[in-house]
Amino acid sequence: MKEVLGLLAVWSIVLSGLTLLLGLYFIRRGRREAHHRSMLVATGLAALFLVFYLAKWALHGTTLYGGPEAWRGAYYALLITHTLLAALNGPLALYVIYNALKGRFSVHKRWARWLVPIWLYVAVSGWVIYLVLKRYGVEAGTIAF
Ligand code: HEM
């Protein structure tokens, strides 16, 4: 179960990054309707990621880094920036979509240009963290309340 939830989480965040790139491609080609749909799919996949990730965390707890000491600092820098930016990504995405749906496209574009690199960073770093923990992860168990 744990492995399945981990796989579902990592694939949904990676696919959300890919649909985001597809949405960007569409708007650059002036295909607004396709852009609209791709971005909503990207957002749905990111929301699914959150569901799978939280389910895994609640059922199986966290995994700690148990790899080479020389890489510990780099790993935690990646993990912390990933987590902070993932938390920022949610409200920023809602704001960007809200402005698009209201037809305020200049505000939409201004914030979307920040959102896209943040989203891609979260998707790529999520994948890297998954691979690192698959190799060097140490089970820490669930937190008892
Ligand atoms: C998380 C969701 C979204 C992201 C990350 C996003 C991203 C972007 C980006 C980066 C641009 C600027 C492209 C460029 O300058 O070449 C853009 C433009 C645009 N977006 Fe989105 N978008 C999202 C959702 C939507 C939705 C839901 C709609 C439809 C209501 C929409 C409609 C548009 C339109 C019409 C433009 C062109 C605006 C113009 O050129 O004046 N977007 N979007």
C-alpha cells in the first residue's frame, strides 16, 4: 500500500508538471481553450498529489534520509525548498486561475510567470526526493498523537 501511494503521488506531481508545460505550449500558440483545459488538468493532478501524499503520510508516517553524510545538507535544502514552494504553489495557483476566469488576463499573466517556474521546481524536486528516499530512505513510522 505504501509503495502504491508513493508511486501515485510521484506520478501525479510529475504529470501535473508535464500538463503545465503543455498548457504553456498551447498559450504560446494562441490556443486559449486548450490552455484553459490543460491548466485545469494540471491543477487537478496537483490536488491529487496532495491527497496521495497526505494519505501516505497519515497511514505510514515519514521517511528520513539515511544516505551519505556529505549529501545530507543538500538533501534537506532540497526538501525544505520543495515543501515551502509546494505550500506557496496552492494559493498562488488559485489566485492565477481566479483571475483568468474573471477575464483579468494581465494580472493572470503577471502572476502566472512566477507560478510556472515554482510549479516546475516543485514537480522536479518531488521526483528527485522520491528517488533519493527510494535508495536511502529510513522508515520513521507514524507520529503518535
Ligand atoms: C494554474 C493554471 C494556469 C497557469 C499556470 C497559467 C499560465 C499562463 C501563462 C504563463 C500565461 C502567459 C503566457 C505567455 O506570456 O506567453 C498565460 C496566459 C493566458 N492564460 Fe493562463 N494559466 C492558467 C490557467 C488559465 C485558465 C484556467 C484560463 C482560462 C480561463 C487561462 C487563460 C489564459 C489566457 C486567455 C492567456 C493569454 C492572456 C493574454 O495573452 O492576454 N489560463 N497563462
